[in-house]
Amino acid sequence: MNDVKTEERKDGIELEYDLNEPPQKVWRAISIPELRENWLPSNALADPEATSITPGQEVRYRLRDNTPPFLESTVTFRIAPNATGGTSLRIIHELTDARFDRMTSAAANNNGPLALAA
């Protein structure tokens, strides 16, 4: 792993890695459940099956927090060959649970009824 770039997004985070391994090897690590289990265990997934797959390019999984409020998110792995013969791996983790929008839409001090309780 040579380079890591991080981009914060409103609803998640995006990471980009340049790996020395060829794309075929990285694809196997992110798409074959027995290999993926070593670094992304099934108990972190809302569903052990990928929600979408573009063979050799992208795979997406649904995740669920194991603590309340058990929010759900998606993690997308995108791979592409890089200039050095290795792989560019982009990991996009997005909070997709609709309950999160409701939790963040009203601040406690918005001069509404909740402000009086503070």
C-alpha cells in the first residue's frame, strides 16, 4: 500500500488506496466471502450477500451497526488498474439509514420545545 487519500463527504467517507497487488487478486479479496471474512466479517453486514456487483470493478455491501440505534450504511469497493501495474482501490462508505436524517435535521437548541428542556 503506497498512497492513501481521504475525502470526507456529507453522508460518509471516501478512501483511495494504491496497492501493489494486481486487480484480480484485490477483486478476489473483496468479492469472495471466505477471503472477505478476514477483514470484513459477516457479522458487520446487514446481509452477507453483495447488494450489487460489477464483476472485476465494483462490489457493494450493506452494513448494520451492532449497537443501538443499529444504523445501516453501504460500503462500495471500486477497483481499477493503476499506472504501476497494481490496483487503485476506492472505498466509499455512506450512511444510508433514513433514521439518520431525522436525527440530524433538528438541533436541540432550535428554539423549539426541546430548547426549553435544556
